[in-house]
Amino acid sequence: MLKVKLEASDDLDPQETAEWIEALDEIVDEVGPDRASYLLERLMERAANFGVHVPLRWNTPYMNTISPEDEAPYPGDRVIERRIKSLVRWNAVAMVVHANKADANIGGHLATYASLATLLEVGQNHFFHGSHGSEPGDLVYYQGHASPGPYARAFLEGRLSEEHLANFRHELREHPGLSSYPHPWLMPEFWQFPTVSMGLGPIAAIYQARFMRYLENRGIIAKTPRKVWAFLGDGECDEPESLGALTLASREKLDNLIFVVNCNLQRLDGPVRGNGSIIQELEAAFRGAGWNVIKCIWGSGWDELFARDASGLLLKRMHECVDGEYQSFRAHDGAYVRKEFFGKYPELLKLVEHMSDDEIWALKRGGHDPVKVYNAYKRAAEHTGQPTVILAKTVKGYGLGETAQGRMTAHQQKKLNEDDLMKIRKIFSIPVSDEVVHNVGFFKPPEDSPEMQYLRERIKAMGGPLPARKVKKIEITAPPLEIFHDAIGGSRGREASTTAAFVSVLKALMKNPELGKLIVPIVPDEARTFGMESLFREYGIYASQGQRYKPVDANILLYYKEAQNGQVLEEGITEAGSMASCLAAGTAYANYGVPMIPFFIYYSMFGFQRVGDLIWAFADSRGKGFLMGGTAGRTTLLGEGLQHQDGHSPLTATTVPTCAIYDPAYAYELAVVVQDGIRRMYQEMENRFYYLTVYNENYVQPPMPEGEGVREGILRGIYKYRPAQNGPAKVQLFGSGSILNEALRAQQILAEKYEIPSDVWSVTSYNELRREGLAVERWNRLHPTETPRLPYIASLMANEPGPIVASSDYMKAIPDQLAPWLGSRLHSLGTDGFGRSENRQYLRHFFEISGEAIAQTALAALAREGAIDAQLADAAVAELGFDREAKDPSRA
């Protein structure tokens, strides 16, 4: 074992210290490190009893965790594997350079895969299973900027053609192209996960591994040997999402999870920790969070130097160097390393005096040594009881020569000149002609070559290639609408919120014999806020270790029940973690072959704006399910104020192409949308998901009207809820969500006070109406010789007289989406501005969306059209309680 020389300047009794160290050495030599670790732990406990301060150390020496004597032999043919890896390297480089030669500045990244190649190839050949027998294979989150590497390997495997590679980042050309990064939406049979929005891969991988255990513990899938591998960069670890959920993984004992941090010491602009050591920093973070940490820092060439260095100076020098220096070493040459690294101490210069500069330059970092990487992976895959992180030291731009290797500009490098390519050909012994180099061509060996035969053997042994996304046929039938009889029948005179209606709908689904077990309720520590505590007792909160305590409310019916097979994912105060669970559940149909149906309910204000990037990744992943914006509305959520009152989430949601947005006013509307959503997403397998707002305001929930077209209108986005009662309508009132009730009040005010009849329409989705309108406009634009079609909203309102006043509890931009087809008839009311701590009456008056405000707007619009006397409308301003000089609420 390596004996590290310790500083003794503060040692009061060096002889005693030496004896203790010698005793420890004997224990390690005679009975092994496990026994030594046990004894040290007991000594620390004893010291604590005496009040002795024990210094906490979360770092091990700056060397490999696995010593050479503990390494297993490499199982593969290293010569052939290196040739295959070199070909992948070449084609990855050629792909990016070729794309930028044909289309200047189209982009792409060379340096990330150059540093990652060995880490990925060892995994592909020996660890990443495309399948486990008849069961699905491993889940691998590839580092996004390294996408050229997996593409280049898939080319050798025969899964991608030369035309694919030639059209990297050319997705809209005549021939098949490749997306810039991992995008399941764009390449649904290839990529499993979107990862290039940095930080999302790590948190998604953690919750994916936890969801795998959730499925196992609930008996949805059998116990599986599958692993979740996540590759991330050391600079990526600065993203809060990357490290924010580490303790969940250790708390849940997720030994099916392996992080591989590609520590090439560089982020996008320069060193990750130029003045420090990112590997030591990350080790402390992961070890402190309870992870098993494996450091893979130095290649095999360093082993002999460590063995010969009895003084410990080599390790001391390694600790002295900061990452900025390590970056500089690999940007120069062997002579520079000899002078700047070894040259600090004469003893170290003597240690390498037998080595030439080229031999010093050939000393690899651990992430570029297949033996070191294989043993790190093997140790990680066999470890139990903890998640594992492998901190693998690499060089950004490895092998790309002076242009990119270790340079500050490595990440932005997307072009190489012909001399650079010639050097790469030489370094990696690529068997291509000068002409191929000149034309930046691709190379694939003959099918009967040793490389291709070996590649096929390894793919077969691993159960198929990765990355690959395989979606089994899902056979599921949406339940009939009748199972939601409580919602359809109304509240029978009782007042209830749409949130309570949602809980009723959710319970009906969970009780359904066909679908019940597939429902995944997800909530970020607000279940009681949303009235969902009844689910605790009946279905249980998922806890991988069960409930190991007696809850304080055990004596009441709806006590806090945790269970290993619990169905509710109560995630704690983390919208990001909850969305990551929703991402895992909403893509389970593809990753596990089971159509799990997530319902993620959260404070609407803390939804899209807080985890919008994860929601975008959910769409990219072709995720299915329901996002429920609870305590919705800027005036419906009374009392809470500026930070909580949501006036814009439906508008933010419109940015996501696959998100269908509904703002139901009544329970039956909610039930209709959920039932049809399950049909479209899981029965018809449409790639869409839903955002539904639910409110905490209690009012009587009416039964579903029996009129023809109500269901169709709910789904299309609008239907007439209450026609004018005293003659033909002169004005049309649109209301959505809880503000539909204010439109009904306005109808009454107009009728009783001003004798003006009006129709009231329930607008369940401005967004769906807009999308249909845009689709019709596009059709008309592309068919100029045919009779133009009319958007649904335009045809619906064509024969309805008068101005239209559209009100909602959200910004005016929500109803304004219909302006292209309603023109000057449309008058939008909304809640632009900051919220206030008040009750609903005052909030709605302040934001001018109350029944009185709707009526006043209708009168003003009618006056402008000459339909009523302008003096009547003018008098109504004061009569209905408005101050002409009051400050605009959008600016107040």
C-alpha cells in the first residue's frame, strides 16, 4: 500500500504518531481496509464520548479509488476496441467539420466527445445493456454536447447511414438528417432522453432511478437488473438541478443509479475551477450526500511512478496543482510537463529521469484509460445500498491537437483545418486516404473486418445497441365518462371548488379496475392544500422503506400513511423534483412498456415559470399526462398576494407545442377533458399532454347540460352556457374558470339594471381555439384556389350579435389570442399586473374583472357601436363603482 508522508511541523510527539500510523498499517496489511475502517469508526465514536473534536474529511487523496492490485483484468480485446473507438472518433470529428464546411457556422461540438470517448466506449462494449434477456435494457443519459459520438458509433453499427452523418444538423433537407443534440421528439427511435439543457439530465436520472424502484415496489414491473447511467460534465454540476437532489438518491438507496462526471476541468469559457480542484469539490459534495464515490484520475502509466515514490512527493505535487495548471499541462507537451509539474522538486525530476518527453506526454488521465474506466464501472455496477458517482478525469478536446486540446476555446471549436485532420488521422491510426481527409469523408470498415465482427459480437452480448428508444404497442381503453358521475351530476346545491372536483375525478380513476394502478398522483408537499389527504389512507404515500414510525395523527381516519407500495408521490417542497417524477412517469410507456398516467398538481404560480425547462424536456420526450395548476388565478386565490397569485401560467403554457391548455369552470368540464385526454394520449397514442387549472373557490357545481354539442364545445374550447333570458342577446359574454361566475353576474346586472340581454359562453380553452384557427389559416394560405375555411370560433360567432367581452383570471393576452378572428368585436379583460393580499371581491374590482366590470365594459362597447345611448354607458361608470382616475392595475 502507498504510505503518504505527513507534515509533522505541529506534531508534539512524532514518535507516538509514527507508532499509531505503524499500527494502522499493520491492521490494513494483515486484515484489510474494511477492518481498519471499522476500528476507526469505533475510535471516532469513543472520541466523541470524551468530547474530542474529530475533524471531518470528505476527501480522499487525489488518486484513484481503486488500487492497481485490486483491479480486475480487462475482459475485451483492447487492440480491436481501440481501433473501433478511433473510427468513432474520426467519424464524429468528420461529421461536425463536414457540416460546417458545407454550411458555415451551423455549429456542433468536437471537444466534449473527444474527452468522453473512452468513457462511452467501455460502457457500450461491456456495461450498457440494450436489453436484459426479454426485459428492457438500461437507461443512459448521454452528455448532450457529445452527440456526434453516439451518431458516429450508430453509423458503424449500421443504424445510421452516411447520408445521416453528412446531414448532421440538416434536418430539413432532402436526405435524412440528424438533430443537433439528443431529442426524442426529433429522433423518436434513437434518443431516450433530452439532456443538452444542462442540469436536467442529472435530476431526471435520479428521479428515473427512483421511479424504477416505485414501479418495482408497487408490482407494476418485476425486479430488474436495469441501471440508470447519467453522463454529465463537471461544469454542468454548477447547475442547481445537477446536485440539488443528491440526498434523495442516497436516502432511497438507489444502487441502480450511476453518475459518470466527465471531469475534463473545462466548462464553456474556461476552467471549471481554475484556482481549485473540481474533482475534490465534487467528491466532498457527493460523499457528504451519502453517495459511493469512485475517483478515476490517473491512467495505468502512473502506477509505476506511484509505486516508486516512497516519499509521497508525487501525491503532494498532485494536490498542490490547481485545475488551471492541469489544463495548461495538456495544452502543451511532455517537456513542459517535465519542467512545470515534475520540476518543482528535484526528487520528482529524478523519478522520471528515465522517461523521454514523449513517454511523459503519454501518461494518461484515468478517463482515457480503458482498464481504469472498466474497473470503475465494474465496482459501480456491483455496489449495493448506495448510488455511485464516478469522477473521471479527462482532457477536453483530447486528441484534437494544438487547435483544441485543453484550449480555452475548445468548447466552441467546430472547424479544423486539413493539417489538424492529418494529425488526428496519425494519432488514431485512421486508415483513410489523403483524399478522404481533404474531403472530410467518413470511414467504415468492410463488414467482414475484425472490427465489424467484434462490434456485432459486443452488441449481441449486450442485448442490442444504445441509445435506442423502443415503444411497445399500448393497449388501453379510456374509461367511459360515466365513471365521473359525481362531477357530471354536479354538487347538488352544495358549494365545492374545482380542486375538490379534481380529487373526485382522480379517485374515480384510481378505483377503476383497469386503470387504477396506472395512475400516479404527484404533489410537492401541498396535498392538504389541495384537499388530497384522503388519498393518504386509502392509497398510501410511496416510501421505499415503508413507514418506520408511528405518525402523530395515527388516531384519526385520514392519517399520514407511508408504504413501500404507496401510490402517491409526495415529493416534498420541490417543484423540480416533482416534475422530474412526472417526466419519468409520463414516459414510462416508452421506457418500461407500461402506460403510467401522471397527475402532477402544484401551486400554479410555481409551475411553468419555475420548472419550464423541465416541462419543455417533458414535451421533447413525448411525455403524456396531466399538469394540474392548483390554487389557480390571480384573484381567486385570495389573501396570498404578489408571489402566489397566478395570472399568467396558461399564457406561459402556450409556448409548449404539445401542451393542451384548459381552464375549466365546472366539475363536469374537468371530467370531460380528463376522460378525452386519456383517450387521446393512451388509447390513440397522441403525443400530447395537458395543463388544467383548478381553483380553490367554492361555488355550486352545476350538472352537465344535456344540450347537443356541450361535450364537443368543452373539448374544442367554447360552448354557450346560458343564453339570454329576455329577448335576443345584444352582447356576448365570455368567461373562463372561476370568472365564468362573474360573467353570469354581469349577465344579471345587464338584464336587471339596464334591460340589456346577453349570452354567456364558457370558454374552456382559448389556446385550443387559437390553434384550430391558426391551422385553418394555414390551410387557406396553402390552398388559395379553394373555398376558404372558417375557424371554429369565427363560424360560431358569425350569427351571434353584438360586441364580445372576454374575461378571465389571467392576463388579457389569454383572450386576446382570438383577436385575429373576432377583430374589434373582442374586448378583453384580465389581471395584468402584480397580485395583492386581499379577498376576492376587492381583488376582482381592483383588476376590473368583476361582474360589474364586465357589465361596464359591455355597456361601453355597445355605446361605441351606437347600440345604446352613450350617456347611459357614461353614467354606468360611477353607478357600477369605478373611478375614472384610478391607476391602471397593470402598473399599480
